[in-house]
Amino acid sequence: MTEGKDIQKLRALLPHWIRHNAEHGAEYKTWVHKAGRVGIYLEAAADHCESANFTLQQALEKLGGPPEDKVEHEHSVTQEG
């Protein structure tokens, strides 16, 4: 794979990774109070997900954002007109 293709693939992957991390972080937070004395670790893990996403978002912005043909969209599209 050429560097250009690698960068394009990375621009497509980063939004997926960011979304995936956010989902995991949210799940960890739902378990914080249920986990008793280890809840603090789940809370820390959720914070790490947020921190990682901040850094991944910076990388995505430096690369020019998601590729034009991979812009985030809802799966249920309604047509107007």
C-alpha cells in the first residue's frame, strides 16, 4: 500500500475508532457504581477513552478530516423533495 493510500485509509478508520472508543467509555461509566471498589478503575478507563479520542481527533484534523466519500452520516436516510 502506498503512503497516500495508507493516509486515506487512516482518514476513514479514525472516525470509526473514535466512535468505538466513545461507546466503550460510555459502557464503562455505566458500570462504575455497579463495580463497587473497582469502579474507580472503570472510571479511569473511561477517562482514558476520552483522552485517546481527543488525540485521535487531533490526528484526523491534521490529516484533513474524514475522506469526502466517508463523511459520517446516519444509516436511516430520508429523501426530501
